[in-house]
Amino acid sequence: MQKRDAIFLEDLCPKLRARHWRKSLHAFTGKSCIYCGKNSESIDHILPRSQGGQTITENCVPACLSCNGLKSNTEAFYWYRQQQFYDPRRAMAIRAWMDGDLSLALRLIKWANPSLITTSFDSANKTIDNWNLQAA
Ligand SMILES: [Zn+2]
């Protein structure tokens, strides 16, 4: 299948596009929860949807089900600081992520967890840029 066909298909089918987008977010952090570093099984809205948080890359981070569920509708940084696994480098990574500086976010995540195997910067950035461009 041609790449252009894939994009065309995703235009027709927003669900497929959303799935690709979520996958690229997980790949970016090496399928690890941005808060605690465990396996990421869900996408968490930093600012909850109930509080007007949008489903965009800057507001959506890979999270494990436990963090996603525990955080619920609490303000992300307030909640995070109270956790035993709180790591200031990860908090900075989340800030950078919200600012749209994903390469800085990735550097901070890797600093917090050097053994992490993530998608390389360039390819992850490119994927996410592509999705952002298409979403715009
Ligand atoms: Zn977690």
C-alpha cells in the first residue's frame, strides 16, 4: 500500500488515525508511563477532558492504567507531586510535553530512566509532526 493511500484511508476513517496517533505517542516514550515509568497502557489527558482538556498531542501523554485511574480529575502536577514515584525530571518532561517540546521531554524521560529504549527522536518527532499537520 502506498503511503498516500494510507493517509487517504485515515482521512476517511478518523478512528484509524486516532489509533496511529496513540501508537506514536506510546512509541515515543518506549511504551512507558510518563508519570511512573511502568508500561503505558492508556493515554492520559494532562488537563482532563471534563475541564476542557483537548485531545491533542500537547495534552495527551502515555500513562499506565494505575496512574490514569488514580489521577482521575485531579490537577496533574498537584497529583503527581504527592506520589511516591514522583521524579522532578519527569515533571519537567511533562511540562516540556505540554509546551510541545517533545525532544526536550524525551531527553528528560531518558534522564529519569536511562535504560529506556524509545523511538529515536527524529522518527518520533516526524511521526508526531505529521499527525499534528494532518490534524491542523
Ligand atoms: Zn504510571
